[in-house]
Amino acid sequence: MAGRPAPSRASGGSSGMLYGLIAFSIVTVAALVFGILSMTKVSKLQDDLDRANRQLRTFGSPPEYYAKEAAAIPNGQAFQVMNAAISSLGEIFAGDSNAVAPALRDRAVSALARVARENEDVIIPQGTPIIGALETVSAELVRQRAQTQDMRAKFENAQAQVASLTAQNKSTREEFEAQIASLAERFDDSEKQHAQSLAQKDEQLQEISSSLEAANQGNQQIQRDFASYQRDSDFQRDRRDKQISDLRDQVRGLKQDRFDPDAILKQADGRIVRAIPGSDVVYVNLGARDGASVGLGLEVYSQTGESRNTVRGKASLEVVTVMENTAECRVTRVERGQPILEGDFVVNLAFDRGRLPKFVVRGDFDLDYDGQIDVSGIELVEGMIRQWGGQVVDELDESVDFVVIGLAPRIPTVGGRPTDIVRDQQFHREMKQSRFQELVERANNLSIPIITQNQFLFLTGYAADAVARR
């Protein structure tokens, strides 16, 4: 069969092997190169990974904020963002972009200490952040600025006052200088007048010296006359003392040793001039001319003057209306079977026509007869005497008409050990009792009538029936 001639087996076989070897070599070299390149890249990546891990261990993971800021910048790094932020803070807080945290902290602590030292009013607690410290200092600055403005306003006000006071001072100084000039002029005039007065005094002194010598001579004569007069006065005084002693003896002879109520009826103060049977109104012959007053109490005694077993009258009256010569009286008490008759005597111990009888009042009084001493009893008795025309005196002498006595001051019995106050009160009561007894003895010696509480109340028409019965 005819066809294409077949290649030679020997030549064709050697060429294919050669091409295969070449191709294998090329592939082997490529694979070797690729393997070398792959291993180099893997080694670099491994180095990068190791370096990254070392940096991560050294610097740590950045905060989220810095990581986001770095991601937002092409080829940005968190470290660069953080470094920029730290530089910005250093510039803001210290004015130095290269300042690091320790330096900033030291400068902040130093600054805060200096602020606290230089401003005692600013209190910054330890550990306060810089922002908080700035706010505290700012608040203090605002306060001090307000204080400064207030002080400035006060200073301006003080300046205005100083200006006003300066003007006043100037005016006052001018007035003072004018007054000084006037006083200097008056002083000169006074000096001249003083010199003239001295000259006149010298002349008067010479005249007085001359008259004094004459007066000395007259004084010697007066002394001689006085000695003679003194001898005569001593003689007259001795004679007068003798007369007074005799008169006292006569008075003692006239006065009774004891109070006689019947003797009062002989010196009646007035009489009943009109009495209407069955009426409680009577009229007496005592009026304003005699010193009678509304409220005056009177005791009524029979005109026959019969003796009674009590000092009390048969009726009691109270003056309700006073005319010139007569008085209308209200009957406050009347004894049964003893009617008031025209001509009966009326008496009030503290009343006397034409004079003021003198009384001395002492002791404790029970005016309402309830068994208890009235604290103001003595004042009430003295008030009655003054109201009815008498006068109360403190000292007892011959001119006293009556001595009104109550109960003698009692000395309370104290058991146990009394206190100083109780002893002092007891001492005063003892002294009061002693003076009371001395007064009674002296009144007896002077023959002055001593009136008891009952006699005084009855003889002034004060005691009512209920009180008398009690």
C-alpha cells in the first residue's frame, strides 16, 4: 500500500526525548523557582506575623476610637492617631507637643500645689482632675471678680465720702480758724479786763483790810456780848426745862391711866338733829364746814349718857351726803329696842372738829374676824384714820392722842434645824414684838389712851353686826 514514508525510528526517538528533557527541565526549574518564591513569601509573612505579635504584646490593642480613626485614614495606623492625640494633649496642657504623661502629671501636680499655696481661698481636694481643678479655679475667679467689683463700688463710694468729708473738713477748719481768731481777740480783751479787775481787786483788798481790822475789833465785842447772852440763854433754858417738866406732870395728871370709853361721850363730835321713826335716814349737825366727808362712820350713843357694858353705841351710821352745816346719814346698824332719838351723841374716834387728832398704829390686825392675820391690816386701819380726818404718825410723843394696837406680833415655833432665812425672819419678828411692847409701855407712861382693834372699829362705826357676832 502506497503512503507517506515512515520516519526513521532512530532519529525520531532521540529528538522526542530531548524535547521532553528540555520541557522537564523547564518545568522543574519553574517549579523550583515557584517553590523558592513561595517559601520566601511565607517566611516574610511569618516574620511580619511575628513582628505584629511582638508589637501587639508591646503596645497592646488600641482603643476602639483610635482603631476607627486609623481605619478612616488611608494607610493609617492607630499608633499614629494615638501619638497625634498625645501630642495635641501635650500642646493643650503644657504647650509642648513632645511632653509625655509623666511630665504632664508632674507639671499638673506642681501647678495645682502652687495654685493651692498662692490662693488659700481655693480648696482643691487631692486627686482632683485638671478639668475639675480648672472649673474650681474658674468659679473662685468669678467669685473674686464679683468681690472685686463690689469692693470697687465700695471704694468709689468711700472715695465719694472722703471727698465729701474733705470738703466738710475744709469748711470746718475754716470755721474753726475763724473761731480761733475770734477767741484770740476775746482772750486779749479778757486779759485787759483781767488786768483792770486785778487793779480794782487790789484797791478793794486794801479797803477790805482796813474794814477787816475794824471788824475784828467789832467781833471781839460781839464775842463778849455772846458770852453774856449764852449765860442768860442757859439760865432761860434751865427755867424752861423746869416749866416743861411741870407741864408734863400736869398732863399726866389730866390724862387717865387707862382708856375710858365713857369719857369719849363727854367729847361727842356731834348730835342727831333729825330722826324719822322707822326710817334708815337721819341727819347730824356735822357738815363740810366741820370737815365731814362721805363715807364717815359714826357711832350713836344715848344723850342720857348711861353707862354701857360695851364701848359700842346703840346704832351705827354712815355719811352719804354732806351739806354745809349738816350731813345725811344712812343707818347701818341699830340695836333692838334702842331707837335713834334727836339729841343723841355721834362719835368717830378719828374725827374731831377743828383739829387733826394724832394716832400711832402698831400690831397685827384681823379686820374680818376670820382668825387669819390680814397682811394689809395696818395699812387699812391707817387709811380709815386718814379718810375720817385723823393723821397717822410714826413716832410716839406727848402730842399723840391715841395709840391703836392690834395683836402683838407672834413668833412662830420652828422645829428641827431652821435655815438662815427662817432664823432671819424669826429675828425680825422678835425685834418687832420687842418694839411693840416698848411702845405700849411708853404710851402707858405718857398716859396716852391705848385703843384695841375692837374699840377702834366700834368707835368709828366700821364693824357691822355680822362682824361683831363673829
